[in-house]
Amino acid sequence: MSIRDPRPGGAGAAVGFLIVMELGSGILQGWFAPLFTAIGQQYGVSAASLNWVNAAYFLATVLVVPLLSKLGDIFGHKRLLLIATVVVAAASFLVAFAPTYGVFLAARAIQAPLAVFLPLEFAIVHQRDPRNAGRSIGRLVGALTLGAAVGGLLAGSVLDLLGSLTATLLLPALFMTACVAGVALFVRETAVRRRDRVDLLGAALLGAGLVAFLGGVSNLSAWPAPVATGAIAAGVVLLALWVLSARRSDHPLIDLRMLASGGIGLPVVIAFLYGAQVFGAQAPTSLFVQGDPAASGYGFAATATTTGLVMSLWAVAAFLGATLSDRVARAVGGPRAVAAGGLVSVVGFVLMINAPFGLALFTGWLLFSGFGNGLVIGALPSIVVARAEPDSVGIASGLYNTARTGAGAVAGALFALLMSALATPGRDGAPVSTLASFHAVWWICALLCAAFAVLALFIRPAPAREPAAAGDAAAAGAPAGPRAGRRRPAHPPEPWARPSRRTTPRGPTTPRRRGPPDPVGPNPPRSARRPRSIPTRSAHPHPPRSFPTHPTPPRGPPMNSTDTAPAAGTEAGQADREPLARAVTDAVRASREDLLRLSRTIHELAEVSWEERRSAEAVAGVLEAGGFEVTRGAYGVETALEAVYGTGEMTVVICSEYDALPQIGHGCGHNIIASAGVGAALALRSVADAAGLRVKLLGTPAEEHGGGKVDLLNAGAWEDATFSLMMHGKPDGDVGALSTSMTAVERFEVVYTGREAHAAGAPSEAINAGAAASLSLMNLAVLRQHLPADSNTNAFISDGGAATNVIAGRAVVQAEVRAVELETWRSLKQRVLACFEGAAIATGCSWEHRQTEHPYAPVDTHEGLGRAWDANMERVGRPVDTTPVSGGGSTDMGNVSLVVPTVHGMVAVRGSEAVMHHPSFTADALTPEADETIVDGAAVIALTALDAALDPALRAELLEAQAAREPGSTRVQLQA
């Protein structure tokens, strides 16, 4: 659930503080660039060893960032941000006062939580104010980038001004200490928690492996050969064990399995090569600029201030490249933008090595490299995100960042080894770096840039997940502008436009008569219907039909252009339905693989009522990736969610259920329901503005047991609804929305209280509660033959005693009552309770009963929406049987239908002969036929919502009903 500060200006104050904090974080990350020479002088270490100043930090971030990010999701983002800030502040003091170089490097590693500030802040601003989260995140990233550029310049100036390295390093420590108080005072904790586990074994293996391997590599010339090679070998073994552990773990610290799927493997490899050269070259370049050519044969004898200015100009050039990367990517495509950035960086490094020197000229060549790196850093993350699965964008981003920082650690260690190998003895016998060592580092960086520039050309196009935005038209080679797409060739019929394999005979539709208003809600109830029988299926397939082909519709913003956007609710809008309908069906087709993947995920999780945490998160991830504003834990219900897009005057509320049955799994096919609802929402996003729609998807938990929709109704989830839609899978045979009925149901518990006694020694002293329970079931059995049509009752003894030699003094019966009509249902409950009371009287027990779940109302299908639904079933190739079908299951969607115009449509899994709520349907819910049910169901929901928006009469009727509704009238409790 999104958290908003109740105090005026609270959210803005918190975001403002986080921006200041991220500016300081960037300054600290750029603080060391001009200080390498002073660090080397203070601790008496060579230029080669100074590569570890950054390598130690990057090495630790590989572990710290994914670990603390996950802990933030579990325990709270503010809490982890506060802990991280305390650790960074303490480590910064240790950096300033480190007595030895070894302690200094350890302190640098302990500063690694600095890198997790940004991910934690992203989560905080998103949950505080989802509507403005994008703007806040952009400001945070901008503050970090600006801070990195300013940090180098300030650090050099401060060092020259104070003349003390300790005093210079103390300033960031003081700033971070102030940030501790700021986080505690200004930042409020997030409310949503993820139930997850931390891969501590993986963290230990990865950390130990990296330390052993990189320590051995960088000290080949310093340690005894057996020690160095042994460390390298141990590191390789530990890293191999980590890979095996990560591949087998359900909760890996870094999900390596993603590298082999979804097309992100190559972009992550490019990120590794990029990180190696950009982070690996930082320390050598800074040292080179400060080198004294008279004493060492290289450098410009620059002061710390000048060095800071040079490195800051590099950061500014990188910022400029990142800013322009989007335009470049739109012009030539993202992969070519990365390749261009790599080639520009190659030119910069080659000129740094070979062109005539002079500080100004050298700085110019360095800017070439910075600009090229900026192009890469701006374009590459978008490539990674576009190729990640919608529910795994965060994991893919984590892999990308880990690859970059991990490469920085590896490059730092290897460059330290290389520069040590090329060093020459100084006057005091200590190794002194040579010009050749700096050239070698830059040549390697140039080769790395050339390598990832070539690899970028082999990146495959991103899979189509939804209609492309207008801005992507040029990059895709499609015509742009309002008339884009009108000359495209016709495509084959829609995949759902196909003859049904098996249908039932079609019969006449029974007129619906309405009675007097029901006291439970503003909508009138169903009229009394004549008894219905379940139709038999036809043995003959429906004759094949032919479907016209249509040109591919314009995609994205052209739907909102003046050429195609209808005036919703007008005759012109109705005439222009077809372009929008084709856009909807195209959008469903584009999201097909995402929907099927979501269905399999939910089916595999099989989380029962009120426990659907991971299922809800999977749904939320797909919708967030599709551009929806998602609130987790919506309306105070932990496993509910709300996803909203658009600002139209009509609000369609689409329901997605995802709870499973205990021990059976998805024997009711809620994986189908959830995925079809998501598909409909994503499809309507492409036409929402043109149709005047606001699209709202509710993830509704606990339909099987508990009544999640009832809790959401009472919390006001449908107060803004104009109408509400959902679909439900079923075994073979498509039926009309207006010809299907669902029953009202109430579940309750009856407790009999008697008196225990020994079954053989003193039976006359007992009052047998178990006998009362048994007799009540016999009473119900006698009652069943007299029940009205379409009514039903069922019960079982859940507690009838604990031992055969003790007459039970307490017994419990679980019961339910069902009927199609509300008045029949209420009357039947009284007759059922009389059966329980009679058993109590006969046995001498006392008894009581209590409701165990919210009662469900029958579904009152809105006639206009129902007719549109049935017509759209025909459109997607599913002719419906309109023979009235009575009885059957119950759903909390019935309670919604009492207060909001509703359709709860059924879409069959073709060929399924399974029984609902049985393992046979659990299996059928994951078949290719079930996949088609998802796609067809998504299309029917979306097309029906589109009809409601564009049909003038239906739109007017629905909006008038909404306007006439009293505030709070949807918060209705059904009384039995």
C-alpha cells in the first residue's frame, strides 16, 4: 500500500532530503578521484596498489547491493537505509583515520552500502507517492550524477586548501553522520513487506570466492607462488560452488538463470566489459594526471584541484552523453547507440596514448572517452529492461548493476597486477610505475570498448510486449505520425477468430423479469426464474465460419490522434469502434507470452486464500512493467492490489483472482482468471484515452474461502467504479453471460455442547454432542428431497470427539446453504438451522452457530454488458449457448453485482471434460487449450469494456447509474 505522510509537506520534505542525501552520496563516490596520489604518499604504496582503493569498494558492492536490497523488501526500506547510512558514516571515519593501508582498504569495503542508497530510496519514494515516483526517481538519479561530478572537484580543492588528507576525508564522514539524523527524522517507513528468504550460503560463497581469487591474482608477484596460486584455485572452486548454489536456489542472491533466458545475457556481458574499463581506468588516469614528468617520466604534475577538475569534466562529458543517448537510440536503435559509444571511447583512449601531449589536449581526449561512456550508460540499461520479463525487471537491473561493479573490482585487481609487473625500481628500491604501465591499461580499456561495441551489434531485437509507443516508430522503421500504419499489409485473421471445436446447441434467451427492490442494495434482484436444466453437449462440431482479415491498426499514440480517436459516446465514436477494437486485439496478441508465463507462475505457486503474496507480486510486476500505477496491499488487504491507468470519466474495474484450493491447487482455474484480467487491462491501456476510459484492475484474494472482494467492497474499492468485469474458466462448452446463474452461499459453523462421560462405565451420565452432530446430518439428508430447484446444502462434522471410550461433550459441524434467489436462500437457511436445532433438542445438547465467511450473493448480470459480452465471444470465435443454465458455484463477484453493473462471464477450456474443484481441472488449467482461454478471455473483457465506452446508449446508462449512486452505497454487507 502506498504511504503518504499525513503532515502537510511531509512527502515533499522527505523527497527533498533524499535528493540532498543522494547528492552527498554522489560527492562521496567521486571524492577519491583526485586523492590517489596523496593516499599513496601517506601510506607509502605504489601506484599499482592504489587500484585497490576502488577495487575493494566495488568488490564489496557485489555482495552488499543485492543483499541489502532484498533485506529492505523484507524488513523495511527506511530501516535498511538507516542501517546503511550508519555503516557508511562509521566507515568514513575509519577511512579518514586509518593507521595503515590495509585498514584503509577494509574501511573502503565497509563503505559499500553507499551503493544501495539509490535502490532503497527508489522503493521509498515509490511507496510514498506512486503518482509522482517517476519524477522523484529522476531527481534522485540527477542528484547522484551531479554529485559525482562535483565530488572530484571539491575533494581536490579541499586537499589543496587544507593540506591534510585526513581532514579532507573527514568531511564526507561528517556529512554522512548528519544524514543519519536526517533519515531518522524525515523518512517514514514503507508498509509493504515481501515474505522472502536471504541466500546466506550464496552470499558467503560469492564473497569468499571473489576475495580469494582477486587477492591471489593481484598479489602474484608479492605473495609466495604456492600461496597466490592456492588462493586463485580456492577462489575458482568457491565461485563454481556459488554458481551451482545460485542455479538451484529458489531465492538466489543473484539470479544467474536469467542470463540464459529472455535475451539479457549478452547485454549483461556488455555491462561487465563496460564496467571493467570505466571503473578500472579511473585510478590510473587520476594518478597519471598528477604524475611529475621530471621524476617519473609521465604526467602533468597537476595539483589535486586540477586533477579534480579534469575528472569532473570527464563526468560532465559522461552526463552529456547519457542525456543525448535517448535521441541517438531513437535514431539508430539502442544496440547501435551502445556500439557508437564504445567506438567513441576507443578513439578517446587511443588519442590519450598516441596524440601530442599537454594537459588541455589530454583532457580533450579524456572527454571523448567520457562522452562515449555516457552514451553507453544511457542506452544499455534500457536494453536490459526491455529484454527482461515484466515480473523480473528489478532482478535484471540488479544483474546489470552487479556486472558493472563486479567488473570494476576485477579490473582494479588485474590492473594492479599489470602495473606492478611493468613497474621499475625507484631510488629507494620501491617500485615506480612507468609510462608503459599507463599505456597498457588504456590499451586494454580501448580493446574492452571495441569488444562491447562489436558485441552490441549482435543484440537481438527486444520481444514485443505491448503496442509500441509513437516515439519508437522511427526506430522500428514504421511510418510515424497520425496516419502511421495505414499502408501496412493485411494480416491473417486474429488467432481467436477460429471455429469452435465443440459447442452446445444454441437456444432462445429467456427474458429477464425484475421484481421489487431488494433491501441489500440499490440494484433490483433477479426475478423468479423457471427451473433450468443443464444442457447436453452436441456430438457434432459447429460448422466452420470464415472471418474477414483486417489491416494492422495503428499502434500507440496514433490511437489518440485526431484521425482515429473517437468522441466517446457519440455516433462517430461508435462508427470508429473497429480501429480501436483491432488495437485491443493486437495488444492482447502482443502480450500473449507474458500472460502465459504469468499463468504458469501462479499455477505453480498455488497459494491458498489470504496467502497469495507471491502470486499478487507476480501480477503487480507485469502491470507495473505495462505502465500501470500499482498499489500493493490495496485497501488494507495484504494480498490485494490495485493497478490504475488513465483519467477517463468511465472507470472499468477488472477483477483478477489468484487463490488456489487447499490440496488441489488451481482446480478452479484462478491462474486463468488472473492472467486474462491482466491481459485485458494491458490491452485497454492502448485505447483508454481514446475511449474515455480509466482502467482499474483489482487483484482480489480469497475468493475460494474468505470473500476478499467483500472486504474490498467494504473498504471502498468499487466507489469509483462505473462497471466491473471478469472472466472465469470452465470445462468445455461456452455459455452466454445472460444465461448463466451463480448461487448465493453462506458458510457457518454449528457447535454442539453436551457432557463427556466414559462410554462404557457411565454412558447415562453423558450428553452426546457427537450424536447431535450425526443426527443433524440425517436431518439435512431428509430435507434435501424437499429443497426448491437450484438450491443446495452440504455439511460435514469437523470435530466429533477424540477417543472411542469417551462420549463427546463437544462436536462441530461445518455447513453451507446455496440458492439462486436471495429470498429462497434466506428462507432455506432458516429450515437448515431448524435441522440443527432439532438435533440439539433430541439429544439434550445446547447449540450455537456463527458465520465463518462472508456470504456471497448470486451474480446479477447487467443486461447491456451481458449482450456485449456474448457478442464479443462470437467475435473471438466462441459462439455461446444461450440455453439457460441454473445452479452451480458461487462467487464473491455476486456481492459486487449488487451495487455495480457487472459481468462474470464464463470462457471454456475447449476439450476439457474435467470436474471443477478437482485435480483433473488443475491439470487442464495448464494446457495449451487453457492458454487459448486466457487470450480469448482477455480479448472479450477488453472488447466489452470498449463497447461500454463507445456505445452511446450503454455509456449513458452506466454513467447515469453511477451518478445516481449515493456515496458509500457500494459498502454493503449482504445479510442472510
